[in-house]
Amino acid sequence: MNKSGDTVGFRLASAKEEWEPKVCYEEGLTNIFLRRTIEGMVSYPEVFQKEGRKLLTSHGDHKLILMDEIGGVELLIPEFMEAVYACINGSKPCIGVIKSRNNFAMMMARNGGNPFAFRLRDELEESVKISPHNQLLTYHRKDEEAVREKILKYLREGI
């Protein structure tokens, strides 16, 4: 965010990284994959091609893979999505967030984008649904506690 409170970019970061979300955007901040400029939103796919892929393929002895929030510009980056699919179909427990279809549609309407991305987003959701060891939960604020309990149960049983 900038000093006015407007979102000016998005950053890729490891869940284990010791960092605090920046209140205000600062020049030089690493792994910014989407930045608002005067010309509009500019994506930096190399962040997912390099750092994102590295994060998902080098989890070593970690007991859990956490991904938040798949369903934006990264859908169009095959190298990264290959690693995402390997994680959701792998042997380690994986918890992730897929941008809802409604939020995805609003994002596309707001920022424009590749219409092919709708199909990629839906394919990701379907691949989660068809795997017997995956579970797709839909989050709504009114169901927050029930979803929380399902996630905690998954963690207790999977780790």
C-alpha cells in the first residue's frame, strides 16, 4: 500500500520467512510480482518462474506446504503452475487458497487480462476436486468456524 492506503503491488514471500508486511510500499522491496504504475498494472512473471518455483520445489523436510492465493497472474506461468500441480498431487499435506471464481472475474474486469486464464483457474479447481486426497472448502464468513475446524482436523491428521 502507499501512504494513501491504495494497493500498489503484491509480493511473493515464504511463509517461514521472518518478515512483517509493510504498511507502505518501499522501492527496492524484493519479489514484487504485480505493481500498479501510471500505465496500469505491470506483472513480473520472473518472480514466479524463479522464486515461486524454487519455494514450491525446495520444501525439503517441511511438514506442510502452504499456498495463498493461487488464481492471478501466476496461472499463465507454466513453470510455476507445474510446481503447484506437483504440490497438490504430492505426498506432503498442502493447504492453499484458490481465488474464487467471483473474485477472479472481478479482478479480470478491473485489471483486464488473458481470457484463457478463466479456463486455467477452473482447471486448477477441478484438479483439486478429482484427487481423492484433496478437499476443496468454500469459505464464507458465516461458515468461518466450520471451515477453521476442518482445516485443523486436516492438519492434525496429515502432519
